[in-house]
Amino acid sequence: MDVDAYVAAHNADWQRLEGLINSGRSLSGAEIDELVELYQRTATHLSVVRSSSPDPMLVGRLSSLVARGRAAVAGARAPLWRDVGRFATVSFPAAAYRMRWWWLGIVVLGNLVAVALAIWVVHSPAAQTAVGDPYDIRRLVDEDFANYYTEHSAASFAFQVWTNNAWVSAVALIFGVLLGIPTVLVLLTNQINLGVTGGLMFAYGKGDVFFGLILPHGLLELTAVYLACAGGLKLGWTVIDPGRRRRGQALAEEGRAAVSIAIGLVGVLLVSGLVEGFVTGWVHTTWLRIGIGVVVEVAFLAYVIVLGRRAVRQGETGDAELRPDQAPVAG
């Protein structure tokens, strides 16, 4: 398509639509009819340009004009609670479910790394010596590991771990666009810390304490971190191999889905932070602590699988792009 010729043919309609939107006065009946017609026509123009022209400036101009035209025609936005409800029941679970194979792969590989490292630490005195001197290790396994969860008030500790985990997940997810390298570093750092700490606890006969304090919050927390890493690696792979889409289009679509995951994980990590702050260090019955963690984890996975699978079957991807109301037509 000749973009310049297309702009020349339809620019008058776009300028007239913009003039009606910006008029700042009550429109007559004829002008309202004209506004609706021009809005529908411009939405069709946007669809044609998107499918035929890579010109980002023209697409941006028409996208903004269609969005403003929709607001002028509709008269009011949907209530905020409806947007929030749709995000919670459609966008986030769809984006998470669509990442399920990346997510599962990271769960398997990440935990293999942690378990292998823990086994090495348990059976290698040299590895234990490299981590720290025996006095510091003994203090860690006997006191510091358990005291970490109770040395601050439950509320302040929950807020601290929530913000820290949200930041780590955001780095893993958003900076995945750099070919996934920062995401891999975040994942390796997380698994190394987990493996070394677990290995030291088992080496000194404190494996039950380790799992009793890690599992209540760690099931959901690690699930969230692995999902963030899955989104980051998917974003990085899209830069390398966009498939049949143009690289810019593919990156934009996957980037918007990644933002859906990032926003959703804020809520997920809030829940895990509350469990870590109010349950892990303060519920003294081990089976009850772990049971709470298992219930929370199962509830989250069921939420993603049930709502996410349904949304994906309906064509949702988690991409929150604003699309025109009218489908493209020929001519």
C-alpha cells in the first residue's frame, strides 16, 4: 500500500474527526451522526494501516484518534472495578497460563540446580569451608535461619519481603528483553542461595527446620519468581526469534503480556509476603504452617489453570492492547 496516497485520501476525515472531538461545545444531532460515522471509518482505516504499513507514527496517530473517538462516542468509561475484575479473571491468568511450558521448564531446571548444589554441599567439607567458617555456619543453622523470620514485627517483615520479592521478580521479567541474560542471573542467584542454605541445614542435621520454615511461604514465593523468569526468558527469546510476526510487533505483544504478569505478581507476592510475615515465624505447629502454604499454592495454581485455560481458549493472551471496535473490511 502507498502510505502517502492513503494519508492524502483520508486525512481530511481524520482532521474533521479530531475537530469534532476537540470542539469543546455541544454537538448538534447531525454533528453527532457525523462523529460516529467518522469514528467507525477511522477505526477501519487503523486496521488497514496496521495490516499493510509498518509506519509507527501513522499507527500511533490513528490509535490515539480512535481511542479518543471511542471515548467521545461512548460518553463514559466502564467502571474501574470492571477493569480490575477483567484483569484478575482474564488478562493475568491468560498470560500466566500461556507461559506454562516455559514456567514448568524453569521449575524443573531451577530445582535440579538447587538440589544438585545442596547435595554437593552436604557431602563436601571443602564446599562448606568455602561458604564460611564452622562457627558462622553453626550460628546460621542453630539460630540465624530461624530468627530471621521473627527478628522484626510481622507487619514490617511482610512488607519488607513483599517489596524485595516484587523488585526481584520485576527485574527478572522486564529486563528479560536483554536476550534473557539478566533473567538467567536472577534465577541462578536465587537457586544458588536456596541450594547452599538447604545443603548447610541438612549437613548439620537441620533439614526438618529448613523445610518447616521454607515451605509455608516458599511454595508460592518461588512459584511467582519462576513465573517472572518464564516471562523474562520468553521476552528475550522473542527478540531472537519473533516467528512469523515482525520483530517490533512480536516484542510489543509479548511486552504487554509481560506487564500483565508483572502487575499480577504484585498481588501474588503480597500474599506470600503475608504468609512469610504472619505464618512462617509465628505459627509454631509445623504441619499447620506447611498446610497453610500448600493450600495457598494449590489455590493459586487452580486459579491459573481454570481461569487461564478458559481465557486462552477464548483467544486471550494477556495482551492488553486497545483494539478498534470495527473489524477490517476490504476497500
